[in-house]
Amino acid sequence: MDLQEYFSLVFTDYTLRTITLGTAILGAVCGMLGSFAVLRKQSLLGDAISHAALPGIAIAFLITGAKESNTLLIGALVSGLIGTFWIRGIITKTHLKSDTALGLILSLFFGFGMLLLTFIQKQPNANQAGLDKYLFGQAATLVESDVWFMAIVAGLCLFVLLLFWKEFKLLLFDADYTKTLGFNTKFIDILITSFIVLAIVLGLQTVGVVLMSAMLLAPAAAARQWTNSLSVMVILASVFGAFAGVFGTTISASQNNLSTGPVIVIVAGVFVLISFVFSPSRGLLFRQIRLIKNRRDLELHKTLAFMYHIAETHDDISHPHTVKILNNFQGYTRSTLKKLVDRNYVTLDGQMWSLTENGFNTASNLYNQQSDNNE
Amino acid sequence: MSNAQIEIQIIASLVAIACAIPGTFLVLRKMAMISDAISHSILPGIVIGFFITHDLNSPLLILLAALTGIITVVLVEYIQKTGLVKEDTAIGLVFPILFSIGVIMIAKNANDVHLDIDAVLLGELAFAPFDRLMIAGSDVGPKSMWIIGSILVITITLLIAFFKELKVSTFDAGLASALGFSPVIMHYGLMSVASVTTVGAFDAVGAILVVALMIAPAAAAYLITTDLKKMLLYAICFGVFSAISGYWMAHWLDASIAGSITTMLGLLFLSVYLFAPSKGIIAVMYREKQQRIEVSLLTFLLHLQNHDEIEERHVNHLNEHINWQKVRSKTVLDLALKNNMISIDNKVVSLTEKGKTFTLKAIDYIITNEDSQIEDMKDDFFLFRG
């Protein structure tokens, strides 16, 4: 199936439309809530929670004996929340650091989940097959009701986010101030954490336990590079997330043997890479360009200052000197000289140069004041 | 016990020891999550190695995979150094992407590769004894036992050779570089050992169990002791204990060995977390409660000191005045009485001589705020012991 065929199919084919919509909504929700996770320095919490959700899925199945995805997700939600609060308990009550707490809960819960899964597999009823799709996710198993469910959760997230926008923002940037203003910080904190857990659980079916954390982080990390405003970041992250979902689905559908989850993650990773390199204010490329430019400016100024000190020794500032003198000076190059001429600081006459009035004045004030024309 | 069972337990114990040693240092250096990242991102290395060698146990594959692990560390550090995102975000970005690349490589070549992501991630210890190492035609034991055994020997040798350097660079990187051994080399050395151990162990027990075996025993040991040597020893003991008990639990439940070892680790950590003598949750809560009463007692005594009027010192009045609940004021009153700080005469409380000196000392402490004085006070008046 090539791309063109894909696009015509998106609007007609039920499965493809469902999956594309599902991953887009998932990406948007993850981007939205992921922004908070990234800014709160809880990036790895997503990884821990998604692993911690596994035993919940297994236990929910053991209790109900059904593979109804909503009940399994409730199990995942409960065990994810237990994991989150245990992590918090370890960090606040003992001297173990957050990385240890995260790693502990992640591996212990996941191992316990694996024990339960293998235990279930040995059970005599035949209903258990397919639970392991939660490990790596299978977007292909999404049905319309799942997408509706996702849409409802997304709407709920958006509603709560708008309702508590001010509180979330305050808590994010200045927790102590929020407390002194009389907000119930514990409640707000639990609220935002619960929604992050909810978003993770929602994504388990599609991208799976292992890759869920990237789904949460990548759009937010990419969006962070383009803006310093929280609202813009949240919107951008949702857009990035949604596009990663759509592109990922497109690519994986157009090839054989490609599961959707990893492709979405790689697409999101490409977004991050592009943002890291090409973002105008923070990006590596422009930062490097700025660095080179600053260095050139500095060298220009150094040459000018050197010329100024030579010219100083003469009564007539425009007294011509040979270019050769400059050769000993390391800041000098042909191009800097040419640039100085362009700026009308120096006049060049064959192999001789002389400082102009303008150049002399600029040079004498070089270290006293900011130059007016900040090129 | 059959031969295979003994071999499985030996392999599990060797893995536990090999993981506990680098794990202890990772936990102390606050880099525990790096082990999780490495355990995932070795996947592409394993896949490429498998394409070349077609043998999960070949040394080349282990080397390639360990190299991917180190690349992960370098990448994370590079991203972090650009300052664009924080360290945890950098970790969270790098390993899922590398893992995805691995998954896609497997999926694209699924027809010619007998390699399963489940196998990499979860391992199957039960099959380990079937892959034997033959030397000159004679059977010398399971392959994975030899691999993990040699990794363990290397780890222990390095540990003994560089113990002092590791210790200093872990607790005081500044001092380490001032003394002339580079913390950077120590850092990458440790990372390499962690990588190699992860790779060597994944085949037998799976990547996730490696993470659990690295972090959980070390974390539990850290709650019990603050001595590095003891911590290493406890971590190894915890690891081996859960490896063996986990095996028997799996045997009994007929479930995944890796999963039950992790579950045993979890139970072990939970009990240490709850019951550790001074750092455990129960001990911490008890101490916090004691300190709360201690502060209440001080407040109460200061209140008595400040008021000579009878009505201010009436037992019932205290409830309203300091805003305490009935039970709490009774506890505090009893405690003060038991320590002979106050005397109650016709429901009016007054300070005894001992109480007065104590209060004066307390004021002194509050003004100067020196810790040594409160220690003195505790000795003078065995506050909560009597």
C-alpha cells in the first residue's frame, strides 16, 4: 500500500480511520499532559507508571475473567496510582532519591506483572490470550468504542486543565508561593499527577508499556524548544503529539511488518531532533551561528583596536600604514579588513590603510559603551 | 533437586551478585534510572550482533550490545549538556527511541531471525541449562553460567582493584579529581561494567529483572546501613536470597522465574522499607510522633514558665489555651509528670525545680539554636525513656 492509497483509505476504511483517529487523540492528550510532566521534572515518572500499570491489568483480568479493555484499564489506573504514591512515599519518608524510587517501583511492579501474566497463561481457560499486547501495544486492536472513550477522556483532561489552569501554572513554577496564597497544593498536585497517570494508562493499549514514556515526553520536549510560554507549549505539544500519531500510523500502515507503537515513537523522536537543531532561540544550529557571529564581531573589534593603537601614535589619524604591520596580529584576516572598509572605519589604498574619523571615534569608545548599531 | 534445578539457582545467584555490585554504586550516585535506560537500549546492539553472529551467547554480541549501552550514556550526557532539556527528560527520550529502532529491526527481519522481543525483555531462565558449553567435546556446564561467571569475576577484580577510587569518586567527586584520579574515567568504567552485566544477564533473566536486581537489593541495603562495605555485602545477600527463594516460588506457582524473583525482591524491599531499624517507614513515623510530643512538651513548659496566674495554669484551661485536643494534652501532662517536671496541686499545674532548669535550658537552646545543647537536654532528662 503506498501513501496515496493510504490517504484515500483513511476516509473510507474503517480500521485505518479508527486507528489514525485514536493515535492522534492519544498523541494530543499525551502532549498536553506531558508538558506538565517535563516541566515538573517528572519525565521518568511516565516510564515508571506505565510499567507499574502491568500488574493492575493482570489482576483486573484475574478478578473479572474478561478482556473488556475498559475494566483492564481501570485495573491499570489503580495500580499506576498505587505505584505513584509509593514512589512519593519512598522519596519523602526515606533518604532514597527519586531515581532509585522510580527504578525500584518500575522494575518490581513490572516483574510482579510478568509473574501474574505467566501465571494467567498457565490457567486452563482459553480466554487469556492477547493480554501481552499491553507490553508493546497493538494499535490495530483499537475499535470505535476505544476511540470514543479516548475522546471523552481527552475532553475531560482539557476541561480540567482549563478549569484549573491558573492553579496548575502557579504550582508548576512556584509551589511555595501557591501554598502561601492559600491553595490546596496537595490536591492540585494529586489532580495533575492523576491525569498524567490516566493519559499513560490510555496509551498502554496503543503503544504499550515500554514505549509509553516517550509518547509522553517527546512532544513536550520538542514543544519546549519553540516557546517560553506555558500555554503555547501545551498547544504545540498536543499538535506535535497528534501529528506524531498520524504520521506514525501512516508509515506503519504503508509498510509490512511494522508495529505502530515504535514508529510513532521514532516519528516523535524526529520531531525532537528537528526542534533541538532548528529552533530559532534555543536550537543548536542557530546557537552555533550566533556563537560564530559573536566571535567574528569580537575579532573585528580587536583589529580595529589594534589599528587604533597604531594610529594613536601619529598626529594625523588618517596617516597611511602598510597592511603588512597587521600580519603579526592574530585577529587580522583579509575579510576583517574588508569588513572594516565596508563599515567605513578604514580606507584602503593599495597596500596602505588609514583609519577614518569615524573608525577612530568608534575605536576609542569601543570599550566604553555599547556600540549603537548592534550588527 | 535435579541437576538442572541446581544450575538454574547457581545462574540466578551469580546474576544477582553481578548486578548487586554495580547496582550499589548506581544507587549511591543517583543514577539508578540509567540502568533502566541501558537495559532497554541494548536491544538494537543485540539485534545487530545477532545478525552478524546468529548466536545470543557470542562474545561479539555482548560487546556490541554493551557498546550500545555506553552510547546511550554518552547520548544522554550530550543532550543534557546542551541544556535544552533536563537529565531525566534526556534519559526518557533516548532509550525508548533506541528501543523502538531495535523493535523495528526485529520486525523487518522477522522471517530470518529467531529473536523475540519478549525473550530479550523477559528472558527465560528455565531454558538456560539446555544451552551447554562444550570444550573439547566434554560438557562443562551451561553457557550462560560461564558468561555471567566471567563477568562476575571481572567485576569483582575491578571492584577490589579500584575500591578506594570508586568510593572517593562516588561520595566526593571534587576530592577525587583533586587527588588525581579522574571521576570521568570512574564514571565510564562503572557504566561499562553496568552495561556488560546487563547484556550478560539479559539472556538468562531478561532486561527488566536486571534492573530490579541492580536497584532493589542496593536500595534495601541502603535503608539498613550507611557503611559502603556492609551495603555491598547486604545487597549481595538480598540478591542471592531473592534469587533462590524466587526460583522456588516460580517452581511452586509454575510461573516465570524472572517474574517471581522480582516479586521476592519486591516483598523483601517492602519489608525492609516498613521495618528497617532507623530508616524504615514505621521507625520514621514513630520518631516523628515522638518529636511532635517533645515539641509539645517544650511549648507547654514554656507556657507555664510565662504565667504565674492560677487560672492560666488550670488543667482544663490548657485545653482551650494552647489549642490542644484532650488526648494530646493528657499525653503531654503525663509525660511531664513522669519526668518530674511539673506538680499538679488541686488541678493547678506548676513547674518543679527540675522543670524550671529544663525550661531555662530550652529557652537557651531556642535562642542559640545549637544542636549540642538539645543533646545535653536529652541526656539530663531522659525524656521519653522513663
